[in-house]
Amino acid sequence: MKVLYFDCFAGAAGDMILGALLDAGLPFDELKRALGSLAVDGWEVSVDRVLKTGVAATKFTVYEHVHQGSGIGDQGPGSGDQGAGHSHQHPHDHAHGHRSLSEIFAAIDRSSLSERGKAKAIKMFRRLGEVEAAIHGMPIDKVHLHEVGAIDSIIDIVGVVFALDWFKADRIVVSPINVGGGMVTSAHGVFPVPAPATLALLKDAPVYSSGIQKELLTPTGALILTEYADEFGPIPAMTIEKVGYGAGDRELKETPNVVRVIVGEAIDKPSGVSKSMQVCVLECEIDDMNPQIYGVLMDKLYQAGALEVFYVAVQMKKNRPGTLLTVIAKPEHRAAMSEIVFRESTTIGIRHQELSRECLDRQMVTIETTLGPVRFKVASRDGRVFNAQPEFDDLAKLSEQRGIPIKNVQALAHKAWLER
């Protein structure tokens, strides 16, 4: 199983991701041919080797020619100091063109991307349009993508779609993302980092700031990573075949301003090896507590790191109906769990014991259905899939959006899994 791991210790941008994929083996000539099929005039691309805080990396740059005229690549008259009749170039992140979704979709439809790639690119821009429409309080058909609607970002996104099709990865894993800090200037004013569009695109993605007061993660980078990540986390068990470094524009003194991509093969565990761990099981019976408190108690236990919390009805002494509370947690969390149970419930005693728990390997996989994407929790061992269940929150969201009973959405999701 081919695995791509994106290490985003210095954030990410579209050009950085594409530079890393080029550095890891993507042929530049094939990328240029794919981008040329967009049939958009007024741009060119280059690839250079650069040094970022002592690390050699590939810098992918888009140059836009600004001149009077029509078409998606043209700025037209009135574009600041780019006067009519003049031709200019400016590198990535300095283009000024604002394009509508319909213009972008037309360019993608003209391209030589695979049908799957076209659908993915269009989905990404539609998702971005929905985010910007919500932020600015306007209909989606009125949105012009100020932050990533310029030709350089269109090139970045379409280029990454082509690149990831070319790599044919079975699994893409992304590290927690360093977003940076401070303030950033956008087309709509000055905002704290992460910028509003970036933040809206980061739902469910683990992020942090290392303290660098720069915008390290751009909307384009957030869009690409969250769209393609099968899961987020540390580097998976894999053999390393290639490593690519993609450079950004900034010079950071704290760390190399690069995205690192690691390409390799997943390591299968030897047959018969089980994934096991030690857990602590805490139990107590309660027969004198307001039932409304049980929900609060469960929430607080989960917030503190409990692996499982559940209640079972029991019959207690003096023939009283009661509730058996069971908490499963990591052994190092036993004291914290006990503290919460004593503080938030009426029990005066807790039993606990350590047990071994055997688990299947689990990963989240996104499957495209006829109604939209659905995440599946896939459980396997030694490469054999034992169970795959769709995430109920995704089914509920599609049911609400489409007006279809959730049981029918679930059936369609299972069908898409079996036909994947």
C-alpha cells in the first residue's frame, strides 16, 4: 500500500505542497502539460532549487503576465498600477485577479485532468466558495475568490490534483499543522492568524502554533490538506522510498520554511501479531443521584480523556434500582478519572483494575457516494478488513441536506463502500 505523509511543521501553502511533490519525483514536464490544458493565457511556471535554513528544497513559482484584454488570465484595465497596454510579471502570492466559480469551473472542464480529478478540483473550489460566501454573508454565485481565485492559486490547486493522481497513493496522512501566529492582511482587511477562510477550512484537522508570528498556513494549503487527508497524526509505519521538500517564499530563522512529503510503502504487521494495550477499568454503583447529572458526568469524563464511559441498570441492596458506571481509560489517567467521579457524582467508592485490551487497526477513509463524501471507520488486521462503518454525523448531515431518510443514506453509503 503506497503511503504519502505530509509533514507540516512549518505550515503549508499550495506552491509548497506542489514543490514537495515535484521534489519527490513528479515530472515537471508532465505537470506543465496538464496545466497547459487549462487553456488559460498569461502565466508561466518555473522550478528552482533553493536553500531554506540549511535545507535544499524545490521552489515552484507561478508568474502571471498582467495585460489588458479578456479571459481568465487577464486583469483588464483599472488593476492598480498595472496600466493598460503594459505587460508585467509578478510571482506567486502577488496576483490581483479575482475570478468567479463559473470561470474557474470552465477552466477545469477544459483541462486534461481525469474525470475523477476534474470532479475533485471542482469540489474543492465549490467548498471554498461556500466558505467565503458564509464569511462574507453573500450568495455563493456572487462570490469572487479573492484569496485563492487568482491564477497562481488555480494553478496550485489543479497542479496538486494532477500530482496526487500521478502518485496513485492508497493512503494520505497529514501531520498536525503549524498555523503560525500574528496578523495577516487580506483583501478584506487585517485579521488574526489563521485567517477566517483558513480557519473555516480546518474543521476536524489538528493544528497548533509554534510561536512564529507569521501566517504559515494559507487557505490554499488548508483546502488541499483537509480535502486529501485520509487521517491526521504521526508518521505511520512505513518503509521510506522518497522524501521531497517544497519551499515557501518566507525566510524563517526558527525553522526551514518547507513542507516535507515522505513517500513509501505501509508496513504490514507479521501474521498473528495483535494490537494490544493496557487499560484501567473503573466501576461503581450509584442509587441516589439525580438522573440529569449522568449526562454531565459522562461529558466531563470524555473531556478528560476517557476511552469509554457507559451506564448499566442494576438492582442494588434494599431492592433499590441503581446504575452501574463503568469508565475505561489509560492507566495513567486513573487518578484523574477517580477525581471526576468523586467530585461530580454521589458515589463514595470506586473499584479499579488493569486489563489488556486487544484492538483492530483503525483508520478513517473518505468514500465518494452519489449524495456526497462519507467518512468510514475501517477496522482491519494484517491487511484484512473486518469491518467498515460510515460515520453517523456524515450520514445525518447528508440526510438533512438532501431531505432523504437517514436509513436510505446509510444504505447508499454501504453500497458505495462495496463498489469502491
